Amino acid sequence: MAKFGILVHYDFCTGCQTCAVACQQEHDFPVGKCGVKVTEYVYEAEKKPVAIDYLPFFTELCDLCMRRYKNGEEPACVKHCQSFCMQFGKLDELVTDMESKSRSVLFTPR
Ligand code: SF4
Ligand code: SF4
């Protein structure tokens, strides 16, 4: 079982894509490849948009930036998130934090 993960409080995600840019630069991924993709969800009422949610989705390319972790640094996406809505840490601690946060998702790698 994975020991680490990333908790995303997506209620505060603005869809700015900075996490994806930071990930691509950190790993030098080619265009179209990334460890995180930000998905937009548009809610409509009477065919008009009434709300939008953004949700960062981690892909199979995400390695939790373990090279950075060994150097005492946060994952690139977490460090550069504009709204501080991403949190890296030990799974048990993140699960505890999640209990007090609404609209959150927890990512764990394979
Ligand atoms: S943890 Fe690292 S590899 Fe995973 S999405 Fe964030 S920047 Fe990319
Ligand atoms: S950097 Fe943060 S606020 Fe911006 S899209 Fe990524 S998770 Fe959302």
C-alpha cells in the first residue's frame, strides 16, 4: 500500500492549470503528457451555466515527485498551486485531515 498521497481540496481549485505546467516542467514531459490534468465540470440550469467545478486528476505518470521528496521538497504541483488547495503527506495524516474538509479527493499512486 502506498505510504504517501496528495489531498486536494477541490472546492478551492480555480482551474488555473499551474499545477500541470509545474509538473511538465519538473519532469520535462512532452506536449500532451502530464502527471496531472485539470478537468472542468459545468453545471447547467435551464441550459445556462450556473456553476463550475475544477478537479485535478492525477495520471499514471504521476510519481508523487519522489525525487523532490528525497531532497526535502514538496511535489512541484503542490508547491506551485495558486490556491494552496493541494496537500502532500503521509496517507494516515491526510485521511485525518480529510475528515474536516468537505469536497476533497485523496490521490494515491500504484
Ligand atoms: S506530484 Fe509531481 S508528478 Fe505528480 S502531478 Fe504533481 S508534479 Fe506531477
Ligand atoms: S494549481 Fe491549484 S488551483 Fe490551479 S488548477 Fe492546479 S490544483 Fe487547481
